[in-house]
Amino acid sequence: MVSALAGGPCGSSYSLVTHYPETSQATGEVNMYLDVYYSSTAKRNCLVANHAGSAYGANLYSLAQIRPSGSRWPACPSVGCDEGYYKYYAGPVYTPAGVDMSHRCVDVGGMAGIQTDRILYGINCG
């Protein structure tokens, strides 16, 4: 089970809206899930890049980035980007405060080790 999902990693007003699996380029095994959350109260999105499979519990370079579609990727570390060596997940990271995401799309990126990475553009359009 993905530990970052337990107890709502983004906060109590956020609900999971999409759960994208990503496979390792080396093994074909699912080693990461990009979990995107949305809060209608805060009007923000949140991302957690969860390790899975053999990546779960392994100390790997991990990354989670989120941005409103069409804007620049946030630098790390920031509210929109988390990177480091983690065993279970990177994030949570959030779209910028004060940007109403209720009618906008997001772009997300994640990594769990050098063989598992993914970028998704124009998803979760409100």
C-alpha cells in the first residue's frame, strides 16, 4: 500500500482525483504513482509522487513538480517542487497560492530513481 495516501497527504480539504502509474524503463514494473489531488475550498491542486513496487522503501532520488499548465516549472525547493533522496514519496507539492485552479489544467512531473520518470501535460482541467 502507498503510505502517502493514508490520512490525506495534502490536507483535509484535498481529494484524490487522478492516480497515474509509471513503469520502470529497466524492468517494466510499476515503480511510481503520480497522485493528483484537488481542493475546491483552496482552489489548488496538489501532487505526491509515490514509490511503488521495488522502489517502495528504496532510498532513491525522487522528484515531484506541479504547475498551472503553460507556466514555468517551479525551482526546487519550493511549494511547487520537492526533490531529494526518499524511500516512499516526494511531495506533497502545490500549485501557487492565489491562482484559482478551478478552471485550469495542471502539468505534473515525477521521478522515483533514474529509471522511472513521467511528465503529464494539460491534465485535471477544471
